[in-house]
Amino acid sequence: MRAKQHAVVVLLICVALLGALLGWLLYTPAQKAAQEQAATVYEVVNLPLAELTAVKVENAETAFAVLNSAEGVEMLSQTDNEYDEAQLRAFLYAAGHITGSRKVTDRGTFDGYGLAQPRATVTLYRSDNTQLRYRVLMDNPVDQSTYLYAEADDAIYLVPREIALLFLRTERDFISHQVLPLRSQDDVDKIRQIDVYYHGTGRNYSVEQTDQGFYLTAPVPMRLSRLNVISALINPLMQLYADQVVATDADLSAYGLDQPEMEIALTLDGETAHALLRRIEGNQCLMAEKGGTVIYRLDDAPMLMLLQGYTTLLGGGIVSYETGGITDIAFSVEGQSLAVRFSAEGAAIATPLGSVELSGDVQTRLRQALNQLTPVAELSSPKEANPVIRWTASLSTGAQETVVLWPLTTDIYAVSVNGTAAFATDAVAVQRVMTLWDDLTALEQRR
């Protein structure tokens, strides 16, 4: 009998457990449905940028408006600064596209969300001359969101906090963080001239871009490799992007920028911009526009690259011949001469009886030998003596370049480019060129 009672108790317990499990299974879908219901996305505003003519913001610190027209975007504020057009466009788009994760329509609860003391008022002006007005209210203490009151709906929405923070900004937050108008590689072809001034800490230099490429025009005239100019000069200039706006309406002398370490003048599409730079402690530097009133702070890494001087633009070689950049080279040594012609198929030595094709290995050694004329010293117009070799390179741009090498000592050789000997190279570099000459003449004679 007792065994039967025990079995009944165990059975009742199992029934109870099964009932609880069934209840949990029935409750879970309902709970999931409730969560899905709570995750409903509400469209607060969805206004195409073409229909948005302006956004006005009034908060505790400032009042400003961003205008949108066919001519572009414009900031209207009490201060006159250079504003970042990309930031202004992003702001307009964000203001016209807001969604919420919760909607409250019970007016009796509105004061609990801070409607009586809004942190900002936002007005959207539409192309049909109507307006939409919103108020930024309290932050939600539970998650990263903020309450926003929509006047047209007479409702309060819970929106992402980063959207609300846009309307708590000041016009200062939209100031451009770049002084020089270099935004991307697309701007490189628009460059006409770059002048770098060191104000006593180095030698100033100028680089110009023509239809035939980049040229150093001061302190010495010299053709430059496009790749070297981009890596050693243009890329650091693009990196002059401020981390912080230190001050507006500032006196440059208060920050030492009336006597900068470096000044960059960039001429782009006929317009010239001037950036002033000065290093400060903490691996930082200050930057300002010449004649401007905004002070920027940024990492000093790009400035340190620019402080290395114009010799970095040479890229380790006095001359530079890039693949596809040469049509032919005519060499001359002690009355002997030969010409190498380049085409899409490769390179060949031109002879009276035809041509001698150069292998890929010889073509590589040819470019390396010429491009590795390492500058080891600067010269002051030495007179040309007995040359060990000369060559004239015809470039694909239509320009020609005549190079002459002659000894100054047993170890140092002058390198003249189009009549200007600004640099010397060493005997090792010259020996590479002479070995190349021997190999080319041997190939020609073998024919």
C-alpha cells in the first residue's frame, strides 16, 4: 500500500513538472511576440534632401541654421568661419531621416520626459513652405537613447542618442578641420604649385605641376617622380587634418603662429591656401590659416615628414624613369653610342641592321642602374669635365632629359641634368651604369 502511495506522489510530481514545462513553452512565444512588438520602428521624419531647404537649431549655447539650395549648403551663424561642407550635408540628411523605437502619446506623461524644459528646438523648413518642429528632451537613463517631441504628431519618440547630440552641437563643431583644400587623390591633378617655407629651420622649396609632370623649381630645377611627390609631399599634406579646434576668433600671435616653423602655400585650380604650422609638446602641433582666426591642434607626424626637406622628393635617385614613362634612351661613351627604344612589348637596342631585344632581366637592371644614382652630396654649379657617360632620355610626356656624369674625385661623380649639376653620386652608382653600358654594347656586338 505504501508503495502505491509513493508511486502516486511521484506521478503527481511528474504531472506538475509537465504542466510547468507546457506553460513555459506557451509563454515563450507570447514573450517573443511582445518583444517584437516593443521593437517596432517608428518613422519620426523621412524627408528627401531635395525637399529640405533649411534646418534651424536653438539650444542652450547657440542658435544657427544650415541652408540647403541648388548652389550648395551654407551655415548661418553669429560667427564667420570656414565650415566643412561634408559635415553640413551629413547634418541635413540626419535631420531629415529620424526613426524612433518607442512612441508616447499620453499627454499626461509628457512632463515626465522633460517637455517643459527642452534641451534644444529643431525646425525643419520644407520646400512647400511648411515647417516641422521638434524638441530634444531628456536622455533615457536605461540605454543610449533620448526622448524627442514631434510637434506635428503631438507625440514623444525614443530616438538614438547620436541623433539628439547633433542638435546639441554648436556651429563651432562644423568648422572645417583642414586648412588646405586637399581632400582625396582626385584633387592631385588640380594642383598647380606647392611652396614650402621653413622660416630659418631649412631651405624653402617649390614644386610645380605641368602637363609633363611634377618639377622642382627651387632651389634647383629638377623633374620629379609623381609617385615620390605623392608619397613624400602630397600624402603628408592630406594628413594635416585637425583633431580639435582649439580656439576661434583667436590672435595667431597668442599661439606662436605669427612666427611658425613651417608655412605651406598650395595653389589648387587657381586658388592659393596658406597653412601655418608650429610644433608643441606631447607630439602635437598647432595649425592655422594665414590671416585666419581659427587655431587647430593635430598630431605632428605629417609635419615631421614635411620637415625632412626637398631631398626626400628625390626618392633616393637623382633621376627617375618609371615603367611606361620612357620612349627611348640614347647613350654615349667616348665616341660610341647606342639607343634603347621602349614599347608596350618591351625594349630593344636599335641598330642599323634592325634591333636586339632586351630580356626582362636586362630591362630591370637598366632602370635600376639609372634610378639608383643616389645623391650623396649637393653641388654648387661645378664645371663639366670629361664625362664617363651621357644619355638623353625621351619621355612619354614629350620632354627630353640629358644626363651627364663626370668624376670630381675618385669616389664622387657630378650628375648634370639638362645642364644643371645640383647633386653628386658615388662611384658604386656610376659603376652600375657603366656595367650596364658594357652589357648593352656586348649584346649589340653579338648581333
